[in-house]
Amino acid sequence: MSTEDNDGQGMIVNPKSTGENKEWDGDEADRADRLRFEEEQALIREQSEAREAAKDSAETESK
């Protein structure tokens, strides 16, 4: 099979915004990934703040 016979099958295509479509925001999967990432980051921040508050509380009680 030569490269001319491939017809682009199996190739990875990453669409990029074009001059006429500056509002391109990816597909549904891209948006879902960003949302999932934002939710994970919020959860990490929340857990970090709770851990810091518990640590401060434990230090205050021990004094």
C-alpha cells in the first residue's frame, strides 16, 4: 500500500482556528476535557485549603 492509497485514513487531524472562525472552541470532547480539568483543579484547591485549615487548627490547639 503506497501513501497515495491511504486517503488520509488513520491520520491524526488537529483542527486549528482559521481566520474566518476565530471563535473555534474545539469539539465536544475538547470542551468536556476542559470542564473536567477545571472541576479537578477546583477540588484540589478545596482539599488543599481544608488541609491547611486543619493543620492551622491542630497547631492552635497544641499551643
